Amino acid sequence: MPVLWDVDHVPEILLQGSSYEIGRTHGALLRKQIHSQLRIYADMFQRLCKFSWEQVRDVATQYEPAIQRLAPHLLEEMRGIADGVNGTQDDGHPVVERQIDVLDVVALNARSEIALGLWDDGCTSLAWNVGSLTDAAGGTDDEKVVLAQNWDWRTSVGPNLAVVTVRQEGRPDIWMVSEAGIVGKIGFNAASVGVCLNAIRAKPTDESLLPVHLVLRLLLEQPSLSAALSLVHSLGGCASSQHILVASAFGSRGLEISPRGTVHLSEDSLGLIAHTNHFIENLLVEEPPWLSGSPVRLERARTLCADLAKHYGKDAVREKLTPALLRQQLFADTFNAPQAICCVPDPCREDSIETLFNIVMMFEEGKAPYAEVTFGRPTDSEARVYRIPRHD
């Protein structure tokens, strides 16, 4: 059954100016979606964690000092989001929905941490340094890395997704796919630094560190892969356990990040890093088994990539590996459904969880970075392909 939202008309918004102005524009343009987000997550916290929204806000207050200390401009941006949501409508009349404040926005951005690892989203990500293959085969010396993932989550969140451009003075332009109200997610910047995210269910959490969505945004503000890796070290980790896949045109690194330390994953002999929803090497946290399909998806992704390299040959895969090919040959794969790389709703579950978008980012030395995004499951060959940045 197809997704029940209009995947061909996803909002594409431009945010620029001061941190507060960026947030205020965000809140005003995505007001309806942010109110929807608050309702969706209030319901999820109540059902899955037995938290009222007031309890969620109470926990959110515990993350505010860390955000103020480590990313004050993002706290200012979140204040702007709240004020933008509360502003006047296009007709000049006040917003009739309830007024929100910065704690509501902090709660959205710290949802992964507040839930204490009880969310059950699954995603498959990969970084493929195809430039390393052609170098080894005596081909071009130009570096090229492909960074991509499917993002799987509740169908109800789909209508609240947006393609966001952020322009800030003194930082690279950012392009990302994010949920309304959330300041950092999956995407890349003008310096060809990109990030993907895999949720991990593990304890503990640590309110003295930044929530993962803020870490993602800070990574997207970095001018190079080395600067991004240095940032993670300086932050001291993340408030929850996550896998962040970070890449540039010159390589990639998997970061199994946690409150107790970060373990770095390197590219394999094919130049590949693939990841799903369990830690591969980080043994510093308590991670009970939870998604039985995660190891299956990981092995499947590695196998499909190896098959592509074998089919085209290492010296040709660099040119053949396009976003369309990856969508068709990897990210549309339904092996082991419903817990497949292309996730489909499980009829035995109360909540409908499926792949909500696919993004393939292309980083090549000497060329401007770009990405292709499709919303809904990538098995839909008729789905609109969004190219970012746009060329109007």
C-alpha cells in the first residue's frame, strides 16, 4: 500500500539570517507541521514511555544547559522556531493553535534522548569511497564518495518532512531533509561534508551532552571531514547512543557515538562503510537485542554493494554508481520484509513504520556536491526525484 501523503509536494524552504531569524522563519513556514509533530510525539511518549507532555518538557529542561553551553546559537534558533510558530498567520490574524515555547522545541530535538532508547526506528546507511577503487586500479586520481541512506519511521511523520536550505554567515550552506521543528538531521553542506544517522537502542543517556540532532547540525556546519571528526572529540560524545556516518569527497568514517565514548569505523577493502541499527564495535554501552532484522539488513547491504562492484568491475563502478542505480539495486530491496532495507509496514504492528525517504549524496573532488532525494519507498519508480541544491 502506498504512503498516505503527497510525496510530490514536500515543502522546500530557505532559512537565512541570524540564528533567531533562521528559527523564526522555520517556525512560520512549517507552523502546521510543527503542531502536528507535537501531537504525534505527545501521543508516542504517552503510549510507549507513559510520559505526559509536561513530563517530557520537564526532561527537556535537563538538556537546556548543555545546549546553552555547547551550541548557544542553536538554542537561539529554537527560540526563534517557537516564536515563529506563535506568530500571525498570512491573513494577519493570530494563530489559533496553542502557544508553544522553546521547551516544546527542545523536546522535539531531544526526542531520541528523552525516550531513553525506546523508539524503534530502523534505517540503512552507507558511505562508499569509489574513488579508492579506481585509484587502486590505475584510474583517475579524483576523489569520489557516495553517502546514502533510507530513513524509516512512522508514516504519520511523513507529511511533516521538509527539504531545508540553511544559509549562515561564516558557515557553509547546508541542505538537509529534516522533520519540522528539528534543527539538524540528514544532509550535506557546500564544503561536501555530509551526515547520515542510524538510531541505536542502548543505555545510558547523559544530559550533560548534546542530543544527537544538534550534533548532526554542528557536523553540517563544519568545513571538512577532519574538522567534523575533531568536533565530535571536542563535544565529548553524544547524549544518546547513535551511529553517525560522516563523509566528504576525501573519505568517510562511521562514528558509533555514545555517552561513554565513540568508536570509529573505517572503510573496508571495497571502500565501503555500511550500517544499520546495532553497534558493530562499540561495546561501551548496554545494548540489548531489539531489531532482529538489523544484522540481516547490514549483511544484505554489504552483499549488494559487493555484487555491484563485481558486476561493473572496480575500475568502472566509480562512473556507474549513480543515485538512480543505488535506489534501484540497493535501497529498493525488500529481502526479509517487513524489516527490509526498503521497510514496509508490518501488519502485526499497531504503528505503521516504513521508509519515508531515500537520499543519495554525491561528493567529488573539484565539483559541487549534490544529492537526489525521493520521498516514500524507493520501490515507487514514478516518485518525484528532488535534486538538491535546486537549479531553478
